[in-house]
Amino acid sequence: MFVSSIMIPKHKSITVQLDQTVDEVLNILERNEIDGVPVLDEQRYVGMVTRYQIYRHFFEGSSNKEQFLKEVLVGKICTHQNTFLTGDEKFESILLSLKDFPALAVVDSSLEFKGLVTRYEVLEQFQSAFGMKKNGVRITITSIEAGGRLARLAEVAKQYHEQIISIVTFDETDKLVRRIVLKIEKKDNIPEFLSKLEKNGFRVLEIFEEK
């Protein structure tokens, strides 16, 4: 999945212009209950501004509160002009980039603003990948690194008519094994299903029912 598939399009994104005052921007952040927004020069991306940046600039500056709010333009305090996305990044690769920002702008080759990717949307995709919003039984298993192992797992699940909610794998090449987290709907035949997995070379590490 690419960033473009989870991007909030331009017409639905909240942005500010570089000539707006700090007071105006804080009101926008408060009204929309968000922590940061892209700053634009008409349609061109010029940086990001967050509540933290605004507060830091105020406490590090010499202006009184009224002057700072009414006279300082957000274009003067925005940062990370060179931090943005182009839309063709894999969504999981940007999680660390969103650690320090609530959102990242998506731009074209001319820096024209195309949309927004938020930390919330990325975390939602991770929750979906793990099936966290559905009740079921989470099973952690390991298997040797060998071709066809996932196909074999799917075959066993099909034999027992298991409804797979999610499946995620983790590479542990130092041990030549792969860890697999499988979430299935709760059924009465799970003990038999687990036994069959063990017979097919899968080692069951953990079982946890999520409600």
C-alpha cells in the first residue's frame, strides 16, 4: 500500500497560508482539534507549523503575548520546508517520520500541495493489518524459513474452515525462522486446528482471545 492510497485529498485537508497570524492559526488548530497543519504560499508547500513550534517561539522570543499572537506571521516560524511526501512511498516506511509530526504534506515535483497524510490514518492502517477492531483469537506461531509455508498455513486453515481476520509475518533471519501472527474468528475447533498446525511444522507460541 502506498501513501497515495491513504492520503487526505487537498480539498478535504486543513491548511493555512504563510501570511496568516499566529492567532488565526491557533484558532484553526483549536477549532479542528488538531496539533499541526501545512503552511502554503497559495498552493505551494512552504513548511509545517505545530502547537509546539508556536509555543516554543513565543517563550524563546521577546514579544509580549498580544504582539506575538497578532503580529507574527506563521510563515516566519514554520519549519521542515524540505520534509514532505510525494505519494509513492510505502505507507509503513513513513511511520518514523510521523513520530515528531501529526501530519505530513504530499506534494508534486513543483511543491504544489496535493494532500495530507496524518499519523492517525497510518496508525489506523496498522490496526487494520492486525485486525485490532474485530473480535477473534490471535495466535502467534513460528515456522522455518522455507518456500510455501504460508501457502501450507492457508491450506490448513481452509481444511478447518477458519475465517482469517488478519495475518502478519515478522522476519527473524538470525534464527532462520519466521514469526507469524494470525487472527481468526473464535470457533469450537481451535484446539484441533492448532494441533494440525503443530503436525505441519508450525510451533504455536501464544494464543490470546481479543474481545
